[in-house]
Amino acid sequence: MSKSRSKRNALRHGVYSREPMLPGEKMGDYEALRAELYEEWAPEGATERGLVDRLVALYWRRQRLERYEHLRLEERLDAIYDKNEGNRHLQYLKNLAPQFVDAEGVEAVEKILSQLSPFYANLIPERNPECNDPARWGAAIGALLSSLKPEHLLDSPAMFVAIVNPDSFDVRNRPVGTGR
């Protein structure tokens, strides 16, 4: 591993970064914090200035870590909301399966589709399996919709655990509707 590459390892969240500023940070904010702490502590001599500078750096890193943690929590929450929304769609589609199974012929299928929102009316024919027998088109769609596996929606307590402990619910590595 090259030195320049290993030097950037700490940039993952920046807590251990030796870089004074990371992308998105403003030198003006750092200088304002520094001025505030210098005013509060009024250091005299090199040792006290060094200690206050160290305090500024520690405060800055703590704020950086808090921003990072906040952003990661927002990302997890957004992923959970997206997963819940995807599961709502899957459940809605699965609930349509019996109507399609009972549909005899293309006209019956088209009538069901005409009663759905354009999103679902376009999605279902695009995703349906090959069916050589038009009379069985509804049954083929029904079988496909019946096979969907929506997961349970995360409610508040489960959502909290999934947000705080990403190992308990890694939404990035599991496609929607695949189960556990």
C-alpha cells in the first residue's frame, strides 16, 4: 500500500485525521473556535498556547465526530424508510395476486390494470413472466405476485435498534424483498 493511500485511511470519518481541514469543513469555523478558546483561556507563554491549541484540535475533532455520527444516522434512517417503502409496494402487489389468478383472458387482466395507478399498471406487465397462452396471462401474473416476499415493516423500536446498531440490520447488503 502506498504511503499516500495509507495517509488517507483516517479520512474515512476524520476523527484520527492529521489533516486540519477535511472536505466540507471551513477554516473560518475552525478559526472562530480557536479565537473563542483563546479568549476564554487567555494563554500566556508557549506552553499555555500549545495546550490551548491542543484543546482547539480536540474540540474540532469531537465536533467532526458528532457531525459524522449524525450523518451516518441520517443515512441509516433514510435507508430504513426506503426499505419500508419498498416493502409496502411489495405487499400491495402481493395482495393483488388473487385478482390476477382469477382473471380469465387478456381483457380481464387489462381491466384490472386499468384500475391501478399508472405506476403499477406499467410495472406489472413489464415484470410478468413469459406466457404463451393469453388465457393464462392473469394466472402467470398472479403466480409471480404471490411469490413476492415482503419483509415486516420496521416500527419505532425496531427502527431505533436498526439505526443505532447497523450490524443488526444492514440495509445496504440485502435487496428489498429477499427475506433474511
